[in-house]
Amino acid sequence: MTTPPAGPALDALNGLSVGDALGAQFFVPEVAAAHLAARTAPPGPWPWTDDTEMACSVYAAHTERGGIDTFDLTHAFALRHDFDRGYGPAANRMLRLIREGGDAKALAAELFDGQGSYGNGAAMRVAPLGAALAEDLDEVVRLAARTAVITHTHPQAVDGAIAVAVAAACAVRARTEPAMTSNTFLRKVLHHTPSGAVHDGLAEAIDLLAEPDLRVAARALGNGSRTSAADTVPYALWCAARRLDDYPAAVREAIAAGGDMDTVAAITGGVVAAYTGTQGIPAAWTAAREPLPAWAFPAPGSVPDGRGREGMLVPRPHPVPDVVWTDEQWQRIRTGSGPAALDFRWQVHTHEGTVRLCHPKGLARWEVTVARVRGGWRPVSAVAEAGHSRFPLEPDGRHLDLLTWILRNAASGKWSPLRP
């Protein structure tokens, strides 16, 4: 396991996961009755739920590339999907079908009679991304929306993800903006949230900031009991804005309203920890939370980037190699760690579902589009550079043989210097 780099994104992930794991304990009635009134925490361990599992995928995706590749993230959600973590029925079905080779975009768009999911799932996982990108709020909005539509295409769900990501970014900024008040904090979030039900809920949350009774606020804003973004995000951010410097108090308020307690606490906890840092989370709470998975912490920059089709002079359709990769082999290709990476003549990298093969000078020779199939990955189309000043194509099939050889060796556990 790579030691995760300290920073706001990790703080937000820790805050999110602790809030999620603690909130999940209160679905047991006797636990809720005993600990809510006493303002104490139940004994550990506290298993985390789908909120944390998906947030770990978002965090890992950004860590390994320094950005978001939606193809990678889509399939990370599907391949890491653990049915027992509390996913909803629609999410369970969609992620299973993607894992089996289904069309991810079509599956997300067809949910709920074609309107797409307006649930809180996109909002619950995005705080680490917002914290990582705090210096550029426009980029926060753009990438929050891109991560949302992987599973939630309804505008309400997208707006919820944007609001939470912007809130996490603003929380990081508040570390160096001591004059920021609860009101100015929520107004910044409101400013970047598109018009709609979530925006309206945030405006109402601002009006309720002085309300001393959280039950009044929850009745007006929702507590996640309908599991929609509009029913979840305004109250979660109301809790965060009021207690931005007090992680335990903010998370307790998130839980005390009932409803979707793990998700409301995850959102609140992720945003507040983006301000307080991990040190603001009680050490006993962090110790009680189930450890986060090792796969959540890849080495920063472990998936390289490079040029592709947009850098070709004359991209032309090319025959598709007849190869299928296992998940392990695909991971070698993604990280550039296959044996072909040892060959100074070729550079192999991936981008949004394509494998790009480049000359040592960085010029793209081939770009091969890849699709998920049951149990593996298969090339489905390809283009090649046909510019005569770079790589003139020959009609004898030699280039297909060469492309096939490179792709097989890029995924192989063995290395042979022989070429066809």
C-alpha cells in the first residue's frame, strides 16, 4: 500500500468515511436511542458503506492521474462494487451490468424510465475531488459534473455533486480566509450551483442558518429520507456551514435528524474535514472506522499520460488486433508497467478508454479503443497515423502484426525482444 500524501483531499476522504461509518451505526434503533441523547459514539469497529467505497474510487482516480478519466472511474466503480456495502437496487443492477460488459452511458441514462437517477449517490462521494481542486472552482464544477453523470444523469443529482464539491473546495479555501462566515460560505456554494431544486434548497438553508433547532431545519430542507440529492445536500451543507470548525458537532447534527444518516454524515464530514484537516476528527472515531482499502492509495501519477489521435496528422481506420486482456493485464497497460514499457521504441498509455501507442519522440502511431467484455477487455476499433512524413502505412499487413505484438507484450508478464 502506498502511503497517501497528506493534504486536503485525504482529509476530506477521512472525514467522509468516518462520518459514513459512524452514521451507519445509528440505523440500529437501540444504538441510536442510547448514544444520540448521551452525545456519545457507539463502540467500534464501524464498517463503512457504498458512500466510502465510491469516494475511495474517486480519490484513487484523481491520485493516479492528477485528473479524472471517466472511463477509468466508471469501471472502477463497477469492478470494486461490493453488493454488501448498501448500494441501492438500481445501482447494484447497473454496476453489475457494466462489469459484465454493458454500455455504461446507456445504462445510466435509462434509469427511472429514462430520466436518470436523481439520487444522492453522486454527491456522497465527491468531497475529496473538490478538496483536491480547491484553487480552481470552475474545474471543481466541471469535474464534479463529469463524475456525477457516470451513474446519475438527472440534473438534480449533478447539481448535488457540484454543490458538495464546491463546498469542500470552499472549506479548503476557508483555511486561509478567516473572515469567511457560515453565510458567506453557503453563498459561495450557492453561486456555483446551477438553478434548480438543489440551488433552491441551499438558498433556504442560508435563511435557516440561525435556526437553533435542527429538526426544524431538517423538516424544511430534508434529511435524505427520500435519498434524492435535493433532499440530502441542503441539510448536509447546512450542518457543515454552521459547524465548519467543529467536526464532531457537525457530524452529530447530520446524524441526529434521522433519514439517510450515513450519507448525510458522509457529506457533512467530508466538507468539514476539508477545513479542519484529519486532526479535527476525534482520534477514537478514526480508530473505530474500518480501515480504508489499500487500492484507494495508488502512487501519485502512476498512470501516465501522452499524446493520441488529436496529435496525428492523418488518422486512418486500422484493422483491430484480436486480443483480449484480463483485468490484471489491463492494469499493466494502464500503468505503463508491462514489458513493452521496457522497450525504448514504444510508449504505451491510456486515455478515456483508448490505448495510445507512441514513438519515442512522443508521436502517436496508433490509438485503439477498448471496451469491457465479460471477464476482460477487448479492442473494438483502431486508427493509425498515415502521414507519410511520420509512419506511412503499408498494405502488407505488417503493421497489424506489429500492433498485435506490442499490445500483447504490453499486457504480458514476460518480455521477449523478438519482433514479428
